[in-house]
Amino acid sequence: MPAPGQPVTRSVRVNGISLTYYEWRGAPGNQEPPLLFAHATGFHGRTFDAIAEQFPDRRVLSLDLRGHGRSEGEPIGDWRIMSDDVNAFLDQLRIRRAVGIGHSMGAHTLVQCAAQRPDAFSRLILFDPVILAPEYYSEGSDAFTSDAPHPAIRRKRDFTSPEAMMERFAPRDPYSLFNSRVFEDYCRHGLRDDGNGGFVLACSPEMEASVYGSSRSNAGVHEAAKLVDIPALVVRAKQTDLMDFKSSPTWPKLASLMPKGEDMPRPDRTHFHPFEDPDDAAQIIAKFIAS
């Protein structure tokens, strides 16, 4: 049994892999739709703990997407693989009318899922989805290949302990922006035991590089967004330089594609808004659910 307030760790088989998710059961008898969280590239489902705990009455599910956290999966070449996994997860658990909450690549994934499973979601709250302007997807294939992979492949993967990871990352950009609780959750749950007394990144550098390297793969995501006929809030951080991970990658017109889309510019926040201020993110979620 997990400690009080901690989620239960579960897994299901989807598309040939074990997909892990974390579940907070909520108040007995509560029939409100569950909250379903999907994370950014290189992160994992437990980065949402500080937000999930602010909804103690609700059932909350937070996923480790393919190749991240405790989920299995090799490097990918198409982002639609992620939505295929989540759709299979939704089908297996018979999820209906969930409130989908995604960040970055996870938000992109939920848009694609909501277009393909219209009864699975009742609302979407999308923190800085990686859905760029249409011309981004028509500029040709990604510049990164197996011979010249994305620089994320050079990320340090081995650590003696979670504390060693925290010590290395704490002063660095963008981790220095993170709320201390979220940063610790990211490090403690972002490592796996390597079997030799040490730890290794749960999301391998190869996996992370493959996601960044295939970011143009889902050219149909704008057409998918047009099919998302439920209330959908797009929370956009400040936009500066696409090469800066703190800048919003979200096309400013994205919300206008969705029949019930709503745009929320937040130039006071970076792309890591849910990690910088989980309380603010939770307030946005609660207000949008209540509306």
C-alpha cells in the first residue's frame, strides 16, 4: 500500500509495451470525471504530484508516456505513437469524459487523442502544447537523423543517487526555475536502479532525442484540433526564441482552431509553468473545471 496521500502505481499492456500510470482514488462515491495528466518530453507522471494533490476528492490518473518514467518503449520516429498508446489506455480503462491536462508534448498528445476519442474527454487544459504554426510542419523532414541525432542524446545518464542528480541540476537553467517540491519529484522519480548500486535516467537520452528529433512528424495535428469539440483552454507562456526551451512553442492561433477553444496568454511564465508554480497551475485547472 502507498503512503497516505501517495498514488497507487499501476500498469497496463498497450501496443506491445507496459504503460505505467499513477492513480489517486479520490473521495469514495465521487462520480465526477477523472483528471488525466500527460507530461512533457523527458519528464514523467510524478512531476504532477504537487498539482494532483490539490484535488483530493477527484480520481486522478497521471501517465508515464512511452519510454518515460516506468513505462517501456524504444525511441520513436512519429509522435502519433504516443497518442496511439494513450488511446489504447483510454479504451482499456474505459475512461469517459475525463478532464485531460497536458503539458508540452503531453498536451499535443491529448489534442490528437481527443480528436480520435471524442467521448473520452469532457474538457482539455493544455499548458504550452508543442503545436507550432502549420508552416513548421511543411518545411520538410526534421534535421536530426540517427547519424546526427538531437543534442539531448549527450545528456548525462548515470547518477550515484537522486541527491547527486539534484546537486548537478539545481543551479542549471531551467531547473533552477522549478518549485522545490516539483524539482525533487522530478529527480527522485526520474531515475531507475541500474542494478549495480547506481541510477540511470528513466527516460534515456536516446528516447528524449528521438522525441525532439521527430517533432515535425504529426503534420495533421491542426486538422485534429479542429475536431476537438469540447471546451479547451490553451495556456501559452512567453514567446521569445524557438531554440530557448523556456520559450512557448505554441502557435498563438491554436485555440481558434478548436470550436470551443480559449486562449490564455501567460507572458509572466515560461514553458515550464506547471513546474515553476504548481499552485497557479492548479488554480487554472480548478477554475476551468468549475466554469
